[in-house]
Amino acid sequence: MLKEDGTVDENKVRENFLPLKDYSNIAVYCGSGIDATFNFLLLDEVGIKARVYAGSWSDWITYKDNPIDHK
């Protein structure tokens, strides 16, 4: 989704995230919340509202009752 010069290609971002435009409760996550911020900013850039699960996977696994798919 980046151009050769390192800038964001908004057309590719829109194309990639277009399927999400009709959802109202989008959360992005990763291992700890840092990388998810990039997706949050890209979504915001194309007008899609989202939230970052700040603790992400690192937080999720600290709660023994949270489901984890081991597939």
C-alpha cells in the first residue's frame, strides 16, 4: 500500500479496505498494538472509523478465560 517513494498509495488503501466500509465496529490489533496503529491511520485516511486494541495479543493472552484458536 506504499508507493516506491514510501508514501501511501490512497487508491490501493481504498481498494484494500473497501470491504470494511459498511462495518461500524472495527478494531485493529497486532502483537502489542504498535503495528496496528499503522492500519488505524490508513483506515482513518480513507474515512473508515476504527479503534486500536492497544494491548492487542499481548494483553488478550493474559486473561485465562479469553478464547484462543489453536488452529
